[in-house]
Amino acid sequence: MAAIYLRHSKHGLKVACSSLEADADKLNGWVEYDPNVPIQEPEKLGEPDFLKPDPVPDPIPEPVPDPVPDTGPKVAPRPKVKSKAKAK
């Protein structure tokens, strides 16, 4: 019984015990390799953009209320009127 060495980009390395097992694994993304030949690591491409945090947006400034122009006629306050209470 020959050992068949397989590698997978996600799952790592494994040894298949039969050619039927190795053939089934190859259909699932496993690749046969020779353990006597060093594996060359692919060049690192950096972190994918979807894993990077979103940039922090600038804070939204508080709205400054517009001064309301004082328009319209000026109305004098009503004079205070003394109440006429009935005396007993």
C-alpha cells in the first residue's frame, strides 16, 4: 500500500492510503505533491480589502442656527390694568 501525499490551500497536508481516496480528494481541491521536494510558498499579496476596517468618517459638525432677522411690526406690551374688585 503506497502513501499518497496531498495538500490543500485551506486544509493543509494529508496522506491518502489508497488511490481511490486520493482520486476522491483531488475532486475536492486536493493536489498531489512529493514530500521530498520543498514546497514554495506563494508571494504574499497583503490583506484583502474586505478585511481592512472601514475608514473613520469625519465627524459631522453641529449645525449652527441661522440668526432669525427681527422683522415685523413692533408691538408694545399691553399695559397692566388694575382689576376692579367688588368691595363688600
